[in-house]
Amino acid sequence: MRTILTTILLALALGCGPGATSRTLPQDYAGPVRAPSTYRADFAIDHQITAVHAEGSDTFRALLEKRGDALVMVALGPHGSRAFTLAQEGDAEPRFESQLPRELPFPPRFMLVDVHRTWLFGLDAARADGAHTDEITTATGPEILDETWADGRLLARSFAREGVEGVIRITYEGGLSPDPSAPPPTRVELDNGWFGYRLVMENITRSPL
């Protein structure tokens, strides 16, 4: 179970890995997290996540569903056993149910940040082909969002903060359409330069609800 916990923490961006205390990092990894109902599309995602980190790599399955003002994420351990469930409803703090042997060392809300960055934020409608740069507001200060779009699909995006070393960069192989009924990317990579890990998401299925 300790291996499962380590995998989930690293794979879902739940805090600082080894050596992170020597880096200049945001005090609270809040990110662009909003009430689920502010995003138009409802969908379900089933995918395999490989977390690459300082100690090696781990792979597991994760299920995600966004419906109305609710967002639910379930992480599965070996043999399909449920490791934990995290549910966000509106602007309220998330509800967390865990089958792990110890408490998380930080608020479960941190798990939502990478989900919002990857699958929700700024994806209500396609943008014009080319590069776009915007300043976005988060609970812990402004961030610079850079995106590249082509043929109505998001190819890449990055998030940066003034005074914070590194960027969070996400690439979508084949592109991500705002339409949940469109084919999903064949591979998504999130490289978190703030906390020092990389997520590789494969075997992705996404369907509208």
C-alpha cells in the first residue's frame, strides 16, 4: 500500500517531491480551479497514468467524471482495487474518501489542480489556429497561460508564474478538442517544472455524458 500511495501522490500532483524545498515554489498549489458547472461540457475519462519521478516510475488506472456541478475522480490500485475517491461539488471543499493506510500530508484539494489544468480550464470552445498568450487569475496570484491550437484542437499549453522557477507544460498528441464526442488525444504529457515530475497519460477514452 505504501507503493500505491507514493504512485498516487506523485502521479496526481499532490505535493512536493524530494528536493522541492530547495526550489522557489508557490505556497499553495491552487491553480485555475473553479466550480465544475462553469465548464460547459460533461464527460467521462478512463486512462492509464505513468508517473515519472526521481525514484523511478509507476503506472496505474484513473477514472474521471465531470457532470453538471460535480467532478469525481477515482484512483485504482493493483487488481482494480479503489485507493481513494475525491469529489468536488461547486465551490465547496472537496470530499475525500480513502482506503489508504495513512492520511495525506496536504489538502486533498491539491489533487484537483492538474485535472483542471489538463481537462477543464479554457476548453469550452476552440480557439483560432496559432499561438495565444493570456494572463489568468488564480487564488494565489496571476499566471501566464500560453497555448497552441490547430484545426480546432489544443496541441500544447503551459502555465508560468512571475518569480517561480520553471513552467507547467502539457502536450496533447493529436490534439484535444473541446467537444467530448471527438476522438481524444492518443497521449497526453504533463511536465510539472515546479514540483519536478512528469505524467504520461495513455489508453485514453473520453465520452460525453
